[in-house]
Amino acid sequence: MPREGEEDSQKAEENPTQKNQCIGVSRGGRSTKIHAVVDALGNPIHVQLSAGNVHDVKVAQEMLEAVKLRPGMAVLADKAYGKWELREFIANIGADFCIPPKSNESDPWFVDWWLYKERHLVETFFLKLKEFRRVATRYDKRADRFLAFVHLACIRILLA
């Protein structure tokens, strides 16, 4: 007969989804981030979850690899994605990046501000996504179920 607490750890080992539910704890409480890649029309291409306390740039390269970034494409992102390693990854593929430097950057780079204005499509996508109350408040306990509903919301956005 297992001791107290051993049974719970065995269940967690059997079910790997219980280990990472993409819930991060910070001063503001528990949160989950939804990362998305959208096309030139603002339609979602790839959606991924991460814990709320994980920095955006740590997930960015994985997201760009998932959408198979090709030469000639342009990546538009905000200042949080301005890390040198990510910019080098995008440039090595042959794609262009339009990421403004932070104000304290010692060696700022050129930004095409006219192209950067198209980034509003990403913000518009997230506004549409958060119209779904279940996505905005994360009622689901498990990350796979929450991501499934995010995918359903993305399908609804595509059809609208």
C-alpha cells in the first residue's frame, strides 16, 4: 500500500500534461500567455501557450520554426522581441525583421516604420480572440483543453 503522497506523484508521472499546465505565478497572480503568429490578413497561423512569467522572446524562435519561416518573409514584432539572437535567427533564414529597438539599446538598428504599422493586425486578432469570455478568463484547468478552445475560437475568427 502506497504511503500518503506517493499515489499523487505516481499519477502525475503517468499523465505528463499535469506537470506543465502553462500557469505562471508572478506578483499579479497566476496567468497564461497566448502566443500567436498571424498572416498578412490577420488570420491565425500558429497559436501556442506558455506560463505567464515566461518572457516572450523565449517562445518566439520555436513559434517561427513551427510556421516554417522562408526567405522573403517579414517578421513584425514589438520591442520585447528585439533580442539579438532572435534577429540573427530571422536574418540567417533570409527573412526580414521589423522590430523596433528598445529606448536603452546601445546600438539601435533601422526600422521601417511604415511596415511596422501593419502590426496592428496582430493586436486586432487578440482583440477578436478575447471576445470569447472563456479565452479571456481561462476557465479550463488543463492547458490542453484551454488550447483546444483557443483553436476553436481561431476557427471562428477565420470563418467570420
